[in-house]
Amino acid sequence: MAVRLTIDVKQRLVVSTFSGEINDAEVLDHISVIGSQPDFDPSCSEIVDFSGITAGRISTFAVQELSQRASIFNPASIHVIVAPQDFVFGLARMSQVFAEKTKPNLAVVRTIAETRKFLRLEQPAPD
């Protein structure tokens, strides 16, 4: 798996773009990577883009663990998961249910275009 992390300070946006095959450990560890970035601001919104995922071995336990952890973002931050593939979309929707208390502003969409519209971004999100 590869993950590209972009922090757009101007748009107050953290974008994590995943590609290849994902697994529990890599997804669970990614949050600490975000929090360690010097430009990270907890009041930013977040896009998690799984468009480039080709396969995945993510357990229900990992989805629940990640979703129910205390968020490093502020409670008012908006989180959008881009999940065009059916298997990733299903996991993302499960995450949305588990995250009702930790990430109350979580949406799951199928395309980056839906994400930009949802977040009312002025320019396309970094990809």
C-alpha cells in the first residue's frame, strides 16, 4: 500500500490518498502520521481517498477500532471518505456507523467530485 498525505493549509484540508492493497496495520497507523505533521491543524477537514485501492484485507475489528478512537480532529471537523469500490464503500459505511460519537460529521461518497461539492471547496482537492 502507498499513502500520500497532503495538508492544504489555505483550504484547511488534510487529504490522505491510498493506493494498492490496504491492511489493518497500515490504516490504523496512518492517524499518527497525520498528527505528527507540522502543518496539521485539528480544525481542518479531512478527505480519505480510497479511489486507488486495488484490494484490501481490513477486519471488522480494525474498522471498529479506527472509528471509535478519539479523533485527532476537532469535533466540528468534516470527514469525507471517497470509496468508489463496493467492498471499500461497505467498510466505509460501517466506519460511519461506528464513528457516530467520535466523528459526527463523517460522510461516505463515491467520487472526488462529490467530495468537493460536499465540502464546498473553491478548487479541486489535491490528489
